[in-house]
Amino acid sequence: MSPQKSKRVTRQRQLVYECVIDSKDHPSANEVFTELQTSGIGLATVYRQLSNMVDEGILKSFEHSGQIRYDPLVTPHAHFVCTVCDKIWDVDLPESILLTTPNVSNVDIEGLELTWKGICESCK
């Protein structure tokens, strides 16, 4: 973990971070909590650690199916979501999208979120 701000790395912080990194499926806070339940970490601690890591730029968060999901890939990318099994994949953004900005005046663009939806190979 390489935080942009100097933050003490506690056992709980390291466990939460490793759980998100190892999951490969953009877990929710509840899923992280369930995975770490045997470690004795409380749900409030999981939420706090995830929130801190998002604030520090170590993780990204996005809304999916009414839940906040956590993503260890912080570079610009898109997602593909299977509409059958609800699995989420990271997808490289086409360079043309990164170079394009909408023609909207008087706004500051802070980011781009793009999700393709369809049916994955396993669900066809």
C-alpha cells in the first residue's frame, strides 16, 4: 500500500486493503466485513478504513446496484457488468475517450465513469 498522504498502517487497515486487492470483484463494505469477520474487525472499522483509503486516493469507489463498491485500480478505466450474474470487470478506456471532454460551459470536470452492460461468456 502506498498512500499519498502519510498514514499509519495498522493491522486493520492492512487487512481491509488486502481484502479489496485480493477480491478482484469490487467488493462492498459488507462483503469486506464478511470476509474479515474472523479477524475481529468491526463493520464501523471497515467503513472507516475504506472511506479513508478512498479519500487518500488508494482506492476508488463507485455505485453499483445500490451499493458502494471499492476498486483498487485508481487509474482511469471503465467497467463491464454482466446483467445476468452481476459480475464486474475492469476494462481499459479507449484513448479517444480520455482525450474528449464534453462541450459544457461553467463546469469543472472531476472524473469520468463509464460502464458497459451485457452478458458475459459464462452466462450466455
